[in-house]
Amino acid sequence: MLEKTIAQLEDKSRKIRRHVLTMIAEAGSGHTGGSLSSVDIITALYFYKMKYDAKKPSWEDRDRFILSKGHAAPALYAALAEAGFFPHSEFKNLRKVGGMLQGHPSMTKTPGVEASTGSLGQGLSFANGVALAGKMDGRKYRVYVLMGDGECDEGQVWEAAMTAAHYKLDNITAIIDHNGFQIDGPVDRIMGLGKFSEKWESFGWRVLRIDGHKYREIMLALDEVEQIKDTPTMIMAQTIKGKGVSFLENNNEYHGKPISAEQLQKALKELE
């Protein structure tokens, strides 16, 4: 049963990567590398772990996913369409004025988007508020927030880390898409993270370390966090920027730009 589920998730992730590449190429702009590195995490959340109803996006007991690294919006949009929140035909309107799929997520325009993000560092604070509201209202939903490693240069991240631990928000799970790059280059060169996992632990978080592209590890971690009480959990997911396409992997040139039409056909063939 586990192997069958993993195979289904791997198949779904290939579809989502194809959607990501196609919609960004058609739009002529967008963030390719960081979208692809986050696909497996987002796929596991939407097609293995989270509870939601695509026909009732505002269902009060739904689990919430907040994409703090909002520039990876194409990966989220692809997952939402695959989950049935809106038709795939919307992909052609990515980054179009007035379109449903803006360059960064908009909760007022797109069904299934829980937070308008894009200004880095703010997602975890928003997630804390949602998680705390759930506690106060006696709801059983869980809150998942995906962050970038470069995003953790922002001081607000660490204020939010203290807050989650202080209020014992065990219904929140933060996940770091730890691909090692940000727009200006390698994260360690721009602003070294040092003993990254240990920092989160010192702020009062439980930290799980996984390969962010191996579904067995992702699934086990998502299962484990549900058993952790009185402590927020950080899943430190080691990932590869541009994952899934050979000429994009660890190639920061494509942090914020699309591939050419010729490259798109090559990439899609790799993802068959």
C-alpha cells in the first residue's frame, strides 16, 4: 500500500512539474527553480496529508497551507488545479492583469489560497495567527507553512519562531525548502545560516530532517508531527533547486525567469 501511494505521488509530481514549466513559459515570466524544488513537498501535503474540500474552499475544519515563499506560486497553482479548486485552463492566465493566478498568491482572487504572500518573512507570522485561532476556537485543523532558506534572512521569521513556541502551537508545522540558493546566489554566501536546525531547536521547536524529494521520508515526517504535543515542528527538507529537469538542477540562473520554448520541450520530455 505504501509503495502504491508513493508511486501515485511521484506520478502526480511529474504532472505538477510539467504544469509549472508550461505555465511559466507561456507567461514569459515567473520563478522556475524554487517552484520545482518545492513540488514534492506540496504534492505530499495536498495528495497525502491535508484534509480539505475543493468544492467548499472555506470549510471551517479544513487544514491550511500557507506558501510563505510566495514566488513559488506556480507549484501551488498546479497542485490546486490538480486537486479540483479551479480548471487547468486558468494556467494560461498566469501573471495576466485581472487573472485568477497572480505572480504571487492572492487569497482574494484564487480559490484554495489561504494567504496573500510574496513579501518574504511574513508567512510564519500569519500561520501563527491561524493556528492560534484554531486553538481558541477548539478546531482540529492543522496549519502548514512552506518557507525558503534564503527567506530566513528576515528577522520577522525569528520573532514568529519565538511566538509559536511561546504559545505551544503544536498544530503548526513549518517546512523549509532548503535548496541552498536565493535570488542573489548561494544562501551561505549571501547570509550564512550556520547551524540552521540547531537554531530552530534553540527557539523551542522540534526539528525533523528529511530529503525533500523522497516521499517515504516526507510522509513519515508529516505523520510524526501529528503526534508531537505542546511544541511547534519544523521539517528541514533538503531539496534541489530546479528539481526534475537536468539542466535546471542547482542552476540559479533560472531563479526568476522562464525557460525558452526549445528548453521547454526538452524539459517536458525528461518529465514524461
